[in-house]
Amino acid sequence: MISWIPLESVDQLQQLIDDSAISPCIIFKHSTACSGSAMALFRLEEDWSFSPDELRAYKLDVLQQRELSAQIADAFAAHHESPQLLFIQDGECELELSHLEINVAEIKEMLCE
């Protein structure tokens, strides 16, 4: 089970960036109105095997947080997609996945590098 942390503010985003120097995290940009996003969320939750100490998981509701979603795209030079998963480490987006690319195997590979 994923212990999602709701991503809801610019201050929280800055803290996430700062904390990623200590341990990596993901941002999952999710649209509650998109069946593809629901499928990506289901696949993540079904295969998740990380503890919160190992990898923090943030979820952003793109419909509720449009401005913050745009700021995330700018901060990491990541083209906006939904659904989208960003793997953040040392303040940088090290992996950007969208739609059917989103899977736990890619995250595991990043953690092993």
C-alpha cells in the first residue's frame, strides 16, 4: 500500500526538492477525470513494494492544483502530462514517465542505480 502524501503547496514542493538530497521521492500527477490516470494509479498501487522510509510518494491532483502542476513542470523542465510520474533525486527529475510508461519496475531500477 502506498502512503501517499498529498502535494498541495509551493512550500511543500520546495521542501520535497530539498529533502530529495537525502532520499529520493516520486511525484504522481493524477487526474481524477481520466481513466488512463486511474489505470496508472491502480498499477502503481498494485505493485508497490517500497516503505515510506525508502521512497516518499507524493500525489498531485492536477484538477485541484493546476497552478502547482504548472510550477512542477517548470521546476523540473518536464512537459506537463497526466498521468505523469516524476522521480526526484538531489533536486533533479531523474526520470519522467507518462501514461502506459508508468510502472514500479522503472522506479526500482532508479533506486538500484
